[in-house]
Amino acid sequence: MIIEIRKAGFVNKGAELMLYAVMQKIKERYPDATLVMAPTHSNASQPFHKFAPLGIFPKASLWRKGIQFGRLANFIPKNLRDMYGLVLDREVDVVLDAAGFSYSDQWGVSRCRELASSSKKWKRNGTKVILLPQALGPFKDPKIQGFVKEWASNVDLIFAREEDSYRYLTDITGEKNKISIYPDFTNLIKGELPVEYDSADKRVALVPNYRMIDRTSKEESEAYLPFMIQCAKYLVEKKSQPFVLVHEGENDGMLARKISEAVGGIPIVTETNPLKIKGILGSCEATVGSRFHGLVSTLSQGVPSLATGWSHKYRRLFDDYGFSEGIISVLDSEEEVRKKIDLITKDENLDSLKKQLIERSQVLKSKSEEMWAHVFYHIDQKNNKK
């Protein structure tokens, strides 16, 4: 059986964590399956040199100007394709699309148009297509709505992560048995604390996200760095031993340096392995963050956290954990910010809050396992027809 993993990859640590989470479940259930990905150029989400060491094979794929030139590989003799491990699109049995936040007005028409085109072809070929996105919508653009209707009709299963995504989709498609709500499935994968990591002086993590500057309103964008510095200053004042964790690349690193310098040089931790990032976050007493999968990693491990985010998915994540008070705005007053930080750092609050988060985490992990059971049921149907 050949299974393609789409959209999860190496564009950010959340996407990479989704890739590892998908691979883990597929290998557990189908140890002999061949995993494939469509290569991208070296700076995009799925470069060959990054996925090949994981044992993933390349699929012949090259989209240009809305045309799939990868079909030209159909003319390459099979023995030559096999020499280079090249898989054709028509040879794929199952497509698992683990997109992050790809299908939305925010990212324009092209991504929904491509999925509509590809899913039509997959349906014709008898390929099972299962969507596992991090978030969906909103879809207000009439052109995008048309493509959404197409791909929603063509695919076999769609898992929305929260009520907003579900509503954005079903407002266009109507409610369907194939569309359901299940939580972010990276809650199932375990983190790894780096061997050399010393957590003794790193109790509260600040996790900046440059998207809070380039994806928000002018007012919020300008307020973000001062807000993070304000949080850091209060944590230093409380002797909470804060540090800054760089979850992504250079832009997050730049924010980390500015936050650290503004409060006297608190530690900065940079880690490139998403499993180790999850391990570090799990070792914290609390976090203040803006990286979505960083927040999934903390809450799913029972670590009290505050979030400020640029999408509806942040609020819904905290609703899932019964901790809506953990959402904070960069425009909140200093008094409100301090109250929120006290909420996750004061001793009298922590035991009950941690207990609540762990209880909710267990429920959500059970739901994630239930989601995978649905996925495997549909994949097994495909196998049984062979």
C-alpha cells in the first residue's frame, strides 16, 4: 500500500510535528506501507533532502501555472522509476492531507483550486483522500467557495479541529457524515527532553511568534513585542525564572533576543527538533506563547499556559481544555496581563489547574485515537477492495 502525506512537512515546527504524528500512527497500523511525499524546492515545506532520510519516497509532482507537469513521469519506464524510488500519482492508494492553515480566504484562491483539481483526479482513480487540517476557513470569497464545494464533494473524510472550522465548511457544503470534529492529533506524540538540557533555571517559557506581527492588525502588530517584554518583566519580578524558547526560525529568534535584552538577558533556548521542543515545553511550570502547536504541546502535558494568537484556532484550543481564561490580548491593560500571569504561576492555583488540564488532555487524546480509528476503517475498506 502506498500512502501520500500531503502538506505536513518542514515549513515550521508545527507542520513537522504533524508529519511525525501521522508517520507514527501509520507505521503502527501499516508497518509495510510505502510513504510518499511530493518534493518541493529546498526552502519550501517538503524538500527531498529532508524527507528522504525518514524513509519517505518522492512522488512525481510539479505544479506550474495550475498544470500538473508531474504526469510526464508516466512516460518513464517502471524499472527506471523503481531505480530512483519515484512513485506516480496514479500508484498512490491513500492521500492524507495534513495541511496546517492552507484552506482559507487568508491564503487566497490557489490552494483551494489545487485541492479541487487534485481531488477530482484522485476520486476518478479510486484514491482514498482524507483531510486532517489544522484549521479551515473562513471562506467568504465566492471563487474559493466554489472550489471548497468541489473538494469537499471529492474527498472521503474531513476532520475539522474545532467548531469554527466545522461551521465555516458546513455553511458552504451543508452537514455531511464525512465531516466531523476531532482535536489536534499532535497531542498523541510524546516529546523528548534533550539529554544536555538543564531546566533548573528555566521554569516559565515565553514562546514568541513573528506571525503576531505580520498576520495581525497594525495596532496588534505594534503592541506585540512590548506585550511580550511586559510579560517577561513581570515574570522576572516574580522570580519565576522565565526564558525565551525559539520555536521557529530567524524572525522568532530576533524577537527572542529583543525580549531577553529588554529584561536583563534572560536565557534563550533554540531547538530545531520539534519532539525536543515538546519535551522542553513539558518540563516547564508554565508558558506564555503564540505558537499554536507549542500550546498544544503544553496543554496536552498539563502545563498551564497563556496564549495570544492570530486565528480563531487559539481560542477554540483553550475552550477544548476548559481554560478559556488562558486567552490574553496584546492590547490588554498591564493590570489584566499581571492577573493572567498570576493565574498560571501562583501556587494556590496550580494544582487544580494542572489537574483540570490533565483530565481534559486524557479526554482529547481518546478523541484523537477515535479519529485515527475512523481513518484506518476507511483505509482498510480500500485494502479490502484490492
